[in-house]
Amino acid sequence: MQLIVRRVKKKGASREVAQEAVSGDLIGIGRGSDQAIQIADKRIPLSHSKLSFRNGDLFIQTNSDNSVLVNNEAVRSSRLSVNDVVELAGYQLTVLEGDNGADFILEINLDAQEVQPLQDRFNLKIGDLKFPQRKLSWFFFLTMLFVGLGSPLLGYIVGFDTLRESPLPDDGMWMSGDLHPAHAFTGENCQYCHETPFVSVTDEACLSCHQSTSHHFDQNLVGNSYITGSACQDCHGGHAGEEITREDQELCATCHQDMHGAGYAKSDLRAATDFLENHPSFKVAVNKFSSEGGWSVVRWDQASKEAAVDGSNLIFPHDVHVQQDGINGPDGIEILGCDSCHQVEPGGGNMLDVSMEKHCASCHELTFDPGVPNRYVPHGEPEELIELLKGYYAYEYLQGGVGVGSSALETGAKPRPVRRPGSPTTLSPSTYAVGSDFQGLSQEAIDYVDLKVADAASNLFERQTCAICHAITFDPSESEVPWSVAPVKLTDSWMPKAVFSHDSHENMVCGDCHEAEASSVATDVLMPEIQSCQVCHGGEHAKNLLQSNCLACHGFHYPDQPKMLDSFVFGSDTISDPIADFIQRASAQ
Amino acid sequence: MIHTSFLSHDRFKFLWVALALGLISALFYLFHDPKEPPNGGTWLGYSLGTVGAILILWLTYLGRRKRNFLNGSGTVKGWVSAHVYLGAALLIVGTLHTGFQFGWNIHTVAYALMCVVILSGFYGIYAYTALPSTRNDLKGSQTLDEIFVQVEDRDAQILKLVEGVNSQVSSAITSALDRTVIGGGYREQLFGIDRSLAMINGRLVGNPAQGAILEYLIETLSKEKGQTRERLGQLMNALAERKKLLDIIRDDIKAQARTSAWLLVHVPVTFGLLASLIAHVISVFVYW
């Protein structure tokens, strides 16, 4: 379609005419500058209507809500014939016969209206754009209130599980920080811990899982409940990732700076506030044996005038074993180090037990007769040894008769008298001729065995082998086995209230802390005193030292103390059971 | 002049107040040893949070209060000054309140909205202090209305001049006049985008900064001689003068838009902030 648009404006007595040619299948009319026929007047929409050409006829079709006057009839669409007059916003558009190849001429009479001043035709200010500021403010306000508060609170009405499954914002919006990885299993179920709104997380909520966590002290024994640290939350936070435990020494010091003052009247614990500045001397745990009470552990203050005495009942000179020149071994001189006997337990900090079989036996062979160096007695009770000796010498008698294997008999020397000087009775072969052990044997055989056993036994128990390491007493009234070996117990944990890791001290040498080279008796306690630790370790705020808080060595929940479970009643309806709930959820997936 | 002196009001009284508040908060934060990862739940966290929340409510009230020019106590300038400086201090107080613990939650949303409000406010300070002088530099001693009248004058002049040239050229020029667009929507005003068009050789083409019509005239001019060429030359002069005036108008609209548009962010987001602040405070205690 070819259309000539002719704009006519009165100019004094004459008329001003501007013409332009427009072509296209659809020709837009409107205020917008993208309209082929533009009429700059604010009252006219940006895009008002469209002209189209079908089968030689011209049509007008308005956009959506607009209507237009065609020959004084309001219409939405209409066929336009020559001389039809279209009116919009007071402007007259007259359809005229086309010429010069144009299908029609559209004459627009601009005189019908004053053309507005230039600045009124456009939006020149942000304010002209009618920004819905008030509406938008309300929108933001209500949206945020719903998203952040209203919707999550719906959980208390419809149930949080239902809410979390819906697309609506739930209480996940409130999660202030990451959970500890061990708490991640609770997932979105905030109610596991936050049981009651506006009530801080309770101990019961923690203990519904942590039932087996142990106390810091036995409440029955001490006679107090906790005073400080009475709530789990006093030391443990919830939403700080892995850092949910307070480790500051000031927290411990609230009680430990003065236990009596803190309300623990029965406590005998001395004040401790800082490892370097204010910490009591160590108390080592040593073993003590009494025939009446058996073994007991005594805590020995290292600061006391008397040095600690360990009652292991073992005879062991450290200095002999670790001397730099070495020590006689079965294959010549052997140089022993601390780690020849003391090995760190795998992955841990403590030392593995030292045992006779693993660490002593390779040198301290339990031979009993120089004539049979390949025969050993077991490392056991004296009765066992005597039995074995009897068996061996009876066997020896049967094998070779008199003189076989016995160096003493071979050389013709008299067997040593098997008795201690001053003892009232002599252990003679006849004293061994009891019971039915030797029935069927000749008196010669019995005498032979008894003599040999008595000789070997007194040698073992009084001079060599056993007596080297063990304290042995002789009681002649016990005619069968007059020797008894004092029971031996090595200390398992020298400082049971502290945790120490040898692994993390592997850059040091043993002698830095343990003066083994200067110790000649087993009663010596080779545990370092606090000053030794303080060479490197200071308190939490120490300068130029390793900063060590209480938890560097001490725990709060001592494994040897009663379990928390004992103090609380479970199974009430108010306490959820997160573990059972979790397992149910996990297995349902 | 209100647009600059609110900064130096009462010998920078509120600047000193804000600096003191920010400095005290920072010192507390530096010397505070919370024994747990810094967060809004320590005693300092609660304290800073309380100060921050009170500041937010008060600053919002100030924003409203400063519209009442003569009522109540204080001067508008004083209120604006307090609003600006204490708002800046809020950025410090609020940030320290977080303990730099952020996440995808309502708490961080509240903080982010607070930052948006404060940063848009900072832009507002720039707009109120720098842009008015930019606008004056542009227009010289003239008002915008005067420049519009000059454009209309050029339009009339050009319409007279086109009478003498052939219809093709004249319809192109008149179309360029008619289809000149000034201002427009948000983007057009804020970034000075020119959506002017012109109908050249029967085709609608973009005519930003009147470039298309001037180029068309240069081409046409080069082919003409004598009197026509002289007439086209005069037209071009007039069109070029008109373009210059339009450029000033457009830049002025841009500056004017930028002086006021930041408030369209500042105010509605403030209400979003208020709601998220309420949600933040209440939710923290629901799940205490």
C-alpha cells in the first residue's frame, strides 16, 4: 500500500502543507515516534491504531481499548472510503483519492488542536513517570515480612515438615550459620534442638542424643551440681561450624581459680587459672601394694619434699640399661635406646605396655641349668617353675641316670646346700619326698630329682634369673615352695587427669623430660615436673611460648566419671528422639 | 545552598558524632575476645545489633521527618546532615554486628538490604552535591524552559527554510523535527538514550543526536549547487544549532534523573529492610 500523508496547518491566510509518502501492509497511527503516522499529542496513545489495505479498500483497526470516530460513529474497526473523516483526540484525518501512484491520501488537519509546547510532549523528569514508590515500598515490606517471618512461622500451624515440603519459605531462612558436621544429620529439623519458641536450647535437647557423655565430676560425690557450666550452652554453641566449643581458660577459671569460693566446699583442688602463671604442681599416680588391701593408687605431689616412690615391686635400674657403652646381651654388647622397650601406641600418644616376653626376655633368658642352656622355665608363678623343674630333672634322670646334664654332679662337686644361712631347717631331698609325685621311682631317682630341683630353684629365686628383677621372700614354713615373688604392677597412667601425646612431642628426645640415665632404682618416678613442661608451654595468652589452654591437657567430660544419662529422665513426651527419628527418615529414603 | 552545606552543617557536628560511633564500635570489636567465632550473639554482637536497629528506625524516621520543613524541632539541614552521617556510621555498626558471618538466610538478607539502602544513600550524597553544579555548567545562566523555547524557535525557522527545497528533502527534515524524542522512560532519562527517528527516503531510521538527518543533508548538499546549496547550508546550520540545544537538554535530563532516581531504590528498599529487620530480630529469639 502506498499512502501519502499530508499534514495541513493554517498559517495566517495561507495553509502550510507537509507531505510524506508511507508504504507498508500495516501503517501505524499514534504518538510514538516509531509510528509511520505520528501525531505528537499526549492524549493520543503511543500506538493508537493501524491502517491496512485489502482488495483495494482501506481499513482502520484500533488497538485494544481505543476507539475512534469514523464519520461521527465510535468504532473499533471500520472500512474507510474516500471522503470519510476519522477523528482522534480532536484531530481530523480525511481520506482522499490517491494520485501519483499512491492508493490514498490521508490529510491530517493539525489546526483542530493547538500543538502542545515541546516540553509538554515528553517525560522529562523521573517524577513524570509516576513511579509507584508507595506501592513498591509496601510490596517490599510485606514480601520481606512474609518471606522472613510469616511464612516460616506457619510451621507452627501447619507443621514444619509440611511447610518444608511446600515451596513456601520455611525456617531454613533463619539458619544463622553452619551446623557442626556431626549435627548435620538433623538436616532441616530445627525442632530437634529448638524445641520451644522463645526458649533457649535446653540441656534435655542436647542429651536426647548425648546420653553417654560423661560428667566433669561425680555430682553425688562432690555434693554439688554444676554451678558454672550448668548448661551445655555455657560451653557449646550451635551454628559456628566445627568451632562450637569454648576453649578459653577463663571459662575453666570461673570455678578453678577458687574451688571453695565457687561453692565446691568438699573440693581439695588447688587454684589453676593459667598454665604458666598459676597452675599447681603435678601429682603423679604411683602404685602401692599392701598385703591387706592389695594394689592402690597414690597421688604423689611432685612439689612435696620427699620424692615420689613408685611401688611396682620390680628391680630395674634404668641407668644400667641405657648407658652409652651398651650392655651385655646374648650376642655381645647391645646398645639400648628408650624405644627398645617403650613404644608409642599406634595413632595415640601413650606408651604401649612393657612386657617381660617382648622387651626383657631376649637378654634375660629364663634358663635354670648351665648344662642345658636351651631349656627355660616359664615366666610364671614359683609353683609352676618348681613343677617344670621336677619334670625336667625326672626326665633327665630317666635319660641318662646319675650325673647327666648336671654340671655340679659332673664335676664331682657336692650340690650346694639349698638353704639360706640361718634358716632353721635344711631343705633336704627327703622334704621333697611327699605326695605321690614320685611313686614308682626309686629312692635314688627321687633323691636325684629333689637335689637337682632344690639346687636349680635356689639358684633361680635367690641368686640369678628371677632375683635379678623381682623382690623375692623366703618363708621356710612353706616347705613345698618357700619362695614368693612380690606382685608386680607397672603404672598404666602416671597423670590420669591429663592427656599427653608422645606423637606431638616427637621432635624432642626422651631425656629432655625423663632422666632415665640418672635413675638406678625402679622406685624412681621419671615423670617430668611442671617446670619441665613450662620450658615450652605457657598459658593461653603466653608470649614467646606455646599458647596452651586448659583443654590442651585436660578434658571436661572425663571418661571415668558418671554418664549424663544418669542425671536426666528420658522418654517424656516433650523430648524428641532425634536419633530414632533420623534412622526412620534415613531408612525411608 | 542546601545541596552542599548539609555536609558541613553545624561545623560537621554529625560527622564527628558518626566518626565517634564508628570508632568506638571498631575499637570494641578489635579488643573483644568472644571465645567463639565472632557473631551477632555475643554480648558485643547484641549491643551492636541493638544500636544498629535503633539507628535504622531513627534514620527511617529522619528520612520522613526532613520532609516537614518548618514543623518540629531542628532545621531540615540539620536532619539531613544527621541522616547522612549516622547512616554512614550504621554501615560500620551493622557490619561489625554480623561478625562477618554471612549465609543464605534472612539475617544476611537484612544486612544486604541495609547495605543497598546505605550505598544508594551514598550515591544520593554524590548526586546532591556534584550533579546540580554539573547541570548549571551545562546550561550556563539559562533555564531549561528557555532552552526549550530556543528549540521551538529553531523548529519554526527550519520549517520556513524547508519551503524552498524539494519535497523529498523537506519531508525528511520535517519528519526529523516531528519525531525528535526528548526524555522518555527510566533508561532513556538515566542514560541519555536518544530514541529520535526520521523518515528519510520513505524509510523510518534511527536519528540519535540528529546524526542521521545531518548526514543525509551533507550528502544531499554535496550534490547540489548554487542557491539550493546555499539554502541547504542554512538548514544545516539551523539543524546543527538545534542539535546542540537538544544535547544540553538531554544531558540536563540525565543529570536531573540521576539526582532523583536513587530515591526510587533508597526508599522502597528501606521498607524491605524494615521488614527483614523485624523478621531477623524475632526469628533469632524464636530459635533462641
